[in-house]
Amino acid sequence: MPHLLHIDSSIQGGNSVSRKLTARAAAAWRSAHPGGSVTYRDLGANPLPHLDGDGGLARLLPPEQHTPAQAGSWRLTQMLVAEVKAADVVLLGLPLYNYGAPSSVKSWVDHLIAPGLAFDPETNKGLLGGRDFVVIATRGGGYGPGAPREGWDHALPWFPHGLSATGLEPRYIEAELTLAKVNPAMAPLIPMAEESLAAAEKAVDALWTPATAGV
């Protein structure tokens, strides 16, 4: 049975463009896979604990040496890796916060970098590859070539590097200028924002057509 892991990370609730696009993508996946199942994780509403001195060192020690805090952190990591391994497709909403990925997404990635679970510590081979990983990236402003803040989007360049040990390879659908309608200073950019959103919606709708339902 095909399985989708759907992850949101925006803190904007119903106002979130990334949430609207991931919901649209998940609906398209369900339509193409009527017998499939979905696991949903909301990092924005229920963020994962960041790695700290109490639990984070669990990745550096054998389980029999874990303190209670390290054992709890390791169990959470095992669960998160298992969610990815159970999925044929991972769908993630990735808004841009302060020119980088939300800290909740960074924490999710940190938990996934687990020796013996997500990569082989002897060969460094990633163990989570071989599944589709769709990342819907949204940006309130514009950071492309020629923009005043070209190169200020540090989320997209970091993400494949952060996950490289696991074998996961993201492919992106992007929508930018999402704040144009709520920021008066960006009002002249509304047509470009609408064009970007329409292109993202079109790309989402094409992800899982009957011809690609096995993907």
C-alpha cells in the first residue's frame, strides 16, 4: 500500500501559503492513490525538541550507555526515522524564516542524522534514499537573480547538504513574494506573486497524475 508522510512547519496556521500548497499536494496524492495511507506531522504546532546536552549525545553513544534523557531522545529519533522509512513519498512545507529554514525543520533534520538508522557509520551510505522527497518552499520576498536580496535564501542551499548523509534528495516546488498582498510596500509586486503562486499550484497538480500514480 503506498504511503505518504506529510509534514508542515509553518507557524502561520490558516494564513500559511506553504500549508495551503502541501494540503493541495496531499489531496492530489490521495486522488492518485485512493488505496494509500498518510501520516501527518505538524512541526509548526508541535515542534520537536532540539538536540541538547541531555539527549543529543545519544547519537554518539551505544544504547546501553544512555542516560534516561538520552534514551528518550534516541527513541524519538527512531520513531522519526521509521516514519520516513515507511513512506514512499515525503512531502514537506518549507517556509523561509529570517533567511533560513524554520528551527523546527532543523531539529527534524538533526534527529534524522542518526548512525545505524539513517546512514551506515562504516560506509557513510545513506539509508533513507529511494523515495520521492517533495519540498514546497515558500518565501515572503524575492531572492532570485537580480533581486536586492539575491542569495539571502539560505534554506534551499542548506537543505540538501543537511540531509546528504541520509540519502534523501529533495526536489523543490517554489512560491515567492507571498507577503505582497499583506505588505503595502510590496503592492507593486502582487502580479509577480500571483504568477509565482499559480506556477507552484500548477506544479503541485502535476505531481501525481494517473500516469505517475505509481510514483
